[in-house]
Amino acid sequence: MSKTIRELADELKVSKQTIQYHYQRLPTKNQQKDSQGTNMISLTAERIIRDKVAKPLVAKNQQTGGKKVTKSSKENNELIVTLRREIEDLKSQRDKQLATKDQQISNKDRQIDRLTKLVDQQQQLQLATVAENHRLKEHVRKLSELSEPSSSIQKRAKNDKDDTLSNNINSSQVKDKNDKQKEKKVSNNNKANNSWWHFW
């Protein structure tokens, strides 16, 4: 759709220098070159140049008569059609870009949802691990409490047995002592009795 400066000059029936003059005053974004370095006029640049060139032509045509005004109207109609096509192309490009951006945003949303679920799962797993550790510590504590009394019971039973043995030994020693004292008394009594019988 791009045109050269010569093509546009021939179309507008103006000199090549006039088109060149207006082309050089266009914003840089509207100035294009082809692969050989030739200046090319895009549809937007053509519209701007046509507006600048057409105003003096319209005034000139009005002075010369109705035929040229009719040609200018026809050219304006072509320009309008061209601009409408360009607008439709721009809308189509915009819609494609928006669709692409929407798709990218949708993909990012899915990634964020997936990552959020992974973080939730990790937190739940960590909480479960902490709870399990607490439960195991409590179980170990109870087991250690159960094993301590049984060992203390065994110690107490041993102490009781030792006390019983020592009491038995002590009581047997006391009994032996008492028995000896009784024998001694009996023996002393027998001697006294013998002595008394002795006088008879």
C-alpha cells in the first residue's frame, strides 16, 4: 500500500519537490524507507501529505472551475476509503494484541493459582509434621514416665527385701540373745537349787 514520492506526486498532479517538502516535515515515525533506501509513503503519511497539498489545490480548483473540484472530491472519497481501511487494519491489530495479552494474563493467573495451591499444601504438610512431632514427643514422655516408676518400684521392692532380711537377722540375733539369757538364768537357778538341795 506504500507509495513512492513520484507516484504520489503523479497522483496528486503536483511536483515531486512539493511531495518531498511535505514528506521531510512529517514526524519521524511516519517516514519509511524500503530495502534499497528509497523513501516510501505509508497510508498515514499519504493522508497527512494529501491534506497539506489538497487545501491549496482546492482553493486553486475553485478558482478554475467545477471539474477540478469534482476530481478533488473523488480523491477525498478515495482518501476516506483508504483511511477507513487503515482504521480497520489498526483495529484488527489492536484486537489481536489484546487477545494475546488476555491469553498471557490467563496463563499467569493459572500459574499463580498453581503456586498458591503448592504453598498451601506445603504449609499444611509443615503443620502436620509439627503436630506429628509433638504427638511423638508426648508419647516418648509418657513412656519415660511409665518406665521410671517401674524402676523405682523395683528399687523400693529391693530396699524392702533388704530391710526385711536385716530385720529378720536382727530379730533372730535378739532371739538368740534372749535364749542365751534365759539359759543363763535357768542355769543359775539350777545352781541355786542344787545349792539348796545341797543343804538337805
